[in-house]
Amino acid sequence: MFKKLLTLKEAKQRIEKSLSPKPLGIERIPLKRAVGRVLAEDIISPLNVPPFHRSTVDGYAVIAEDTFHAQEDQPVILNLAGLVEAGAISGSELSKGSVLEIVTGAPLPTGSNAVVMIENTTQKDETILVFKPVAKGENIMEKGSDIHKDEIVLRKGDILSHREVGVVAALGLPHIRVFRKPRVGIISTGAEIMEIGKPLPPGKIYDINSYTLAAAVTEVGCMPISFGIARDHDINSLKSVLKKAIEKVDIVITSGGVSVGPKDIVPSIINTLGKPGLLVHGVAVKPGKPVAYAIVENKPVFLLPGNPTSALLIFHLIVRTVLLKLGGRSESLPTVLKAIITQRLFSARGRQTFIPVTVSKNDMDLSIASPAASGQSGSITTLAKADGYIELNANTQFLEAGTEVRVFLF
Amino acid sequence: MFKKLLTLKEAKQRIEKSLSPKPLGIERIPLKRAVGRVLAEDIISPLNVPPFHRSTVDGYAVIAEDTFHAQEDQPVILNLAGLVEAGAISGSELSKGSVLEIVTGAPLPTGSNAVVMIENTTQKDETILVFKPVAKGENIMEKGSDIHKDEIVLRKGDILSHREVGVVAALGLPHIRVFRKPRVGIISTGAEIMEIGKPLPPGKIYDINSYTLAAAVTEVGCMPISFGIARDHDINSLKSVLKKAIEKVDIVITSGGVSVGPKDIVPSIINTLGKPGLLVHGVAVKPGKPVAYAIVENKPVFLLPGNPTSALLIFHLIVRTVLLKLGGRSESLPTVLKAIITQRLFSARGRQTFIPVTVSKNDMDLSIASPAASGQSGSITTLAKADGYIELNANTQFLEAGTEVRVFLF
């Protein structure tokens, strides 16, 4: 009963070692649905952007040298030889002493090397008066100046925000290859757990973990699949739900049924389902000590504690990294805030201790952190109220009120 | 042609004034699909959480006073009178001198006021040896200690992350009322714009704005609906697309066709579609000066410039706030980073100037900001490479290299 527990670091290393270093797979999706997805390929431009010299203003395509003597009170007078429309084939040609009317985005006519803005001109019959000189290249966006043909514009692993989506659109690519979203099966266990939306019989509580975990899984870009509530007094039904989940999804997360009590049978069932089975069983952390981890049929299975705050903290500390990795995402560093604690905080002897805190500003505009709850780790509102957590290492007995600590923000 | 332009602030005030102060509407959705949505109601708890005094450990329910003399080498001996299972009806009763075996989450039997952890006991026949005293209330989570019946647990306007979803699940509520996602119609205009996925004829460029704007709209929690590309040389077709969009969606965003050129007809068409029509036409900013804004049939219509970087900057500066508001979201303050600029930056005379920059660290670990592009606002890669933007006010001629500036991060 007092076997030596793994430290969090050891547990994470063991988990890391058990996983394939590669994301789960690749799929081809329309660009329209790409926001938030992760590129599974380098994107190499098949073309120049823009594909031709392009006017960036409305005005007149000119030969820059023709305008060099233009002045506010002494305009240069040039012949209006026609019009270049946007979207037109770039076949026009410009000769010395002439201009062609041109609109924003239209291709520059051959022979021209600059565009005069319409604001700096006046039309008079078939001539244009130019009141301001332009330099060679002025008001032109050169062919390929934005993206060169064959340039690598985005890299495998890039996350597609609206800006990256724009780059792909510029290349005209309607589909891209992205990493497949990991499918994550979620099972709540416990004889006292009741499905939401039904009346609550005496002695029961509603299923919270299916919802928090599904939502947390969604937030890291994975696809949650709920397998409902398994009664942990019915070994056969629990076994069959676990088997079904392991068969259908990429990763399984259970909650409940992992402590030392007579009813805590999830870890022992897991070991009957396939090799290597349990790789982690118990970690020296508080809350969440009973957490376990297994590989069954090559699929990672996380066994989280039943109480919602513990389950979510373990999700943040251990599971999240794995989901990100299997989805091809690199883990971003947590945002850290320095804050002063308002009361003495104790660590659990010999265990790395995580305390959910709310952060606010005091009179002197310093950030202060207070525990989000009265220490009841079964509380669901604890995490809802918390802005982040503080970490006390296993050798720290307590931190005195007034100590400056690092708050890891959610 | 040189009419006085509105400042950005004036334009934003005028837009703000034209809008209903309320979000667009409310819908009832299943809790399973609630992540990222905005609550349209206060959530008041219909029950106590937990609904009964609950054991937080596996062990034995006791009368605390019975254990007060327990010591490591001199245990108290109590009668094992039965078992309380998790999920059981809380009907058991405990008498002095006895214990009832209890598992985590099970209801405390009547008469009991504490739970001894199994680790601090040994069973011997029908008695339990207790080696450590427990205080009254120890290892118990009291009825309603997490959430009181009738307590307001979440507020209208709260955004539902996995933590808030957990709170709603704890109350057993399978549905919630959230603000409806604004439907945003997106229209690209321009004779030179070509749909992606098709070969690119000479003189054309691919439609970027439909994709960047749809993605940006998605990112602020709205639902983009693409109305494709309208040829701006065909007044009737442009008019009919605009009418259709205004009829079908809540907000319309067009891009292109707003400058002073002969082909820039979107603003004039808008004025024929309904009152009050254009409320903003041109703003003293760079890039994005030609931006316009109208109300038609009570729907906001934003007319953005055609070039992708300008369109997105204006989206960030003006449109985003409106979409957030109509979706019931409060605007979060932009994340600001202090950085040193690497080169002299000029503002456009008389216009508030926004310069997309990339941020990196120099040898001395200081943040430095460099313009993301060579100043070509038609560039799509400019924004993809930028981490944020710098603002120069209309009266600043330039900022010297080495100046510390605020970078507004995307």
C-alpha cells in the first residue's frame, strides 16, 4: 500500500517513451474548413504572387521618365492612349509621351514602369495633365514580389489561422493536407454517477467529467467521443465499454474507479485487455495521486481520478501534452504570471502539490493569488473560479503568505 | 476628392451609434456543443452540489469522537456494522462504537460525522482497528458546499470553456441558452479576382479575401457565409448579390471596389439599396483609407479595401469589435508588447498609420520589431509573417530607429 510512487516527471517520461513520435495520420480537407488545423505538409508556391506587375492605385500607367519634370504649377501633358482594365489580359503596350488609364489591380502595360495616382492628374480632352513626378517602380507591385514561384511559404506543423489560410488561397489551392484530429473516447465510471438531464435519485451525483473532459479535448483540437457512464460494480459491462472504446478511438480517457478502495477496478481490468497494460499507476502529486496510464492494443489509455478538479488538473498536467503531440501540435509554453500569495499554502508531504488559484490586483496594483476553494478537491466550482495554479514541489513544506510565486494560467 | 476624412475614432463612434446595443438573438443548444459559446442567461442552481454529505475517501464512516484516542501503537477498536456503497440511498444509520465501510463518493450514513481513511486502519474479523484520530467533518464534502441551491453559478455573457461546461453539468442541465452566432456574409468584388481551385487566366489573381475574412470571422465566434465573387463591372449582378446577402445574413462584409477609381461602385450601389445607407466613407488611416460602412435594412455592411493586408487590418481595427458585440462577447484588450524598432518608420501624412511587424529577440534579450514587409500593402504574406502591428498617430511624422514602441499582438 505504501509502494514508492513515480514523480510527475518520471511518469511523463514513461508516457512519452511509450508513444509513437509521429502524429496519428493525415487527411485532405477543403481550405474553407482549415481554420485551427495543423499543416501536415510544406506548402510550396506553384506560382508567382502577384503573377504579373500590378498597379496598386487607380491612375495612369506611364513611363516614369516622362513625368520627371512635372510640377504642381507646371504639369506635364501626356496623351491618353486607352484603358487597362483589372482582370484584362496584359497585352497593352505603352509608348513614350502616352499614358494608359489603369485601375488598382490591373496588369501594367508593356513599356510602362510606374503609375501616377489619379489624384495627381487632371484629364483635359484626350490628354492627361500630370502634376507630380513618379519614380520608376512607383505604385507598382512587381510580379512575384509577394511570393516567388517554388518558395516554401508555410511549413509542416504550422497552425492555420486566418492569415495562413490567406496565404494558401493566394496560391489558388482549394485543398490542403492536415494532421487528422485524434479521436478521444471518454468514459465516466462510478455507481453514483448519473447522466445529466434526468432526475437525480438519492445518493447520486451528475456526470461532470464526461462534459469537462470532452470540452477540454475539443479545446486542444481533438474530437471527443463519449462512451457514457460505466457502472464500476459490473465488471463485464465496464470491460466491454473499455474494449469498445479502445477499438473505436485513438486514445481513451476514463475517470473514476482508480483509488485503493474495493470498488476501484478500472486499472485491474485494463491489465486484462492487452499488453503491455499499465505503465503508470499512481503519481506523487496532489491532487490526482491515483492517476494511471496504460497502453492497450497500441492505444494510450489514461485513467483519471473521479473527482472533477483532480481529473482536470491531471488532464492539464499530463494528458494535454499527449493529445497535442498526437494531433501534430507543438506544445506552447504555459503563460506564467508572478503573484503574491495571500495565505500560507501547504504542500502534501512528499507529493508535488498543485493549488488552483484566482488572481486579482491589490491596492498597489500587484497581482495577488488566493486559493480558488477551501481545499475540497471534489469541488467543481474550484476550477471554474480558478485562473491558474501554483506548484509546490515535494520538498517544500509550505509557502508563507506574501511569498511571490509563479501562477501557471489556464 | 479631398473631402475631410473621419478619424478612426470618429468612424468607430459613428458605427457604434448605428448599432443596436443588444446581441442578435438567443438559441437553446445541448451542453455537449457549448464550448466557446456565450451564455445568454444567468445559471441558477436548482440543487445542492453535492446533494448529500459525501465521503471524499475510501475508508470507514465513524463518529469522530470514537477515534479521538487512536494512536499508531494503540488503535481504537470499533465494530464493522456494514457497508455504504457509492450511489446507494443514504438510509444507513451509525451507532456509537461502530463503523460502516464507505467508498469515495458514497453518502455519509446518518449519525456519522467523519471518515477514517482505509490507509489508517486494519480489519480484524468483524472489527476495525483505527490507528489515527479524525476530526469532525474530516474527509467529508458537505451537502451544498460546492454549490448552494439557488446560487447564481454563471452569469449571462460568460464564455463557456471546459470549466464552465463542468459547472453546468454538475447541475444536471442538458441544454443552455446562448447567444446566436452572427451570420456574416462575405463578398469579394473585382474583375481580376478568380475563384481558387481553377486555372488562373492572365491578368487575374486568386480570391484571398473570401478565405481570410471567413477564417477571421470564424475565429471571433461568428458563422461566415460566402457569397462568392461579384464582378464589379456588372452593376446588376453586384446589386443582386448585395441584396441577397443583406436579406440572408446579419452582417455583410465586402472587399474591393471602394477606392476612387471609375470601377469603384460598391459604395454607390449600397446607397441605392436602402436607408440610411453609407454612414462612413473613407477614414484617415493607412492602410485602409477607402473603407466604408453602411446600414441597409437594419443590417451593418462593411466595405473593405480589396488588398488583403488592408482588408485584414481594417477587420482587426473596426469590424472585429462589432462582430464580438453582436455575438454577445465583450472585447478583450489586445495583448501589448514593448519592443524597439529596427528602422525609421514613417507615417502617412495626416493619417493614423498601422505597420505590421514581426517581433524577435536581440542579443541582449530585448524585443525588437521590424516591418513585416517592404511596405507593399497588397502583400498577403505581410500579414502571415506579422506578429502584430505598431500604431503611429496622424501627427507623428516618423519614429526613429531604436524608439521603444507598443506592438499590438494579433
